[in-house]
Amino acid sequence: MSGILLILQFILAILITTIVLLQKSSSIGLGAYSGSNESLFGAKGPAGFLAKLTFGLGLLFVINTIALSYLYVQDSKKSVIDGTNIPTATQQDSLPSSEPLAPQAPVVPTKPESN
């Protein structure tokens, strides 16, 4: 799941960069020549399609970033050992021994000798 969100994060970053670069700037830049003669958002206001698209993509980018951080925190709480199949102590006792047992000599009862 985090792989899909990471790919989506890259796509959103590229889209936001492209949309911002396509927009017309409302001033010459940093208020050159003693400021701009336009209002804060230009003559049209922020109602343009590119402005709405930039806001929407930015919101998706922030939500995706929060989701990625949540998933990475959850993954960091897991240990690598949690995913392995190491037998526990009780399972090791029930497993047969790899060393074969040596055959035992039969015990023959002896009778006391009579004189």
C-alpha cells in the first residue's frame, strides 16, 4: 500500500510543479518597481481553473503525505523477526532429535549360582 502512495506522491509533485509553472504571474516578481498595480490575486481573483486545480492537487499532496507518514510509522513498529518462522522452545522440544539413539544392549537377569 505504501508503494502505491509513494508513486502517487511523485506524480502529484510533478503535476503541481507543472501547473504552477503554467500559471501567469500576477506581478513582475517580488514587487519589483515599487510594487504591483494589481490586487493580491490579480484582476480575476482566485477563481481561475488553474488556481482551483493547484489548490486541489496541493490538498491531495498534503493528505497523501500524512497517509505515508502514518504507514511508515506503523511499519517501523514491526520487527524483521516478526515475519520469520522461528520455532519456539516448546516446538523445539517436540521435534525429533537429529542424532539417532545408540542401540541399547538387552539386560539379561542373572540367577545366583547354587553350590
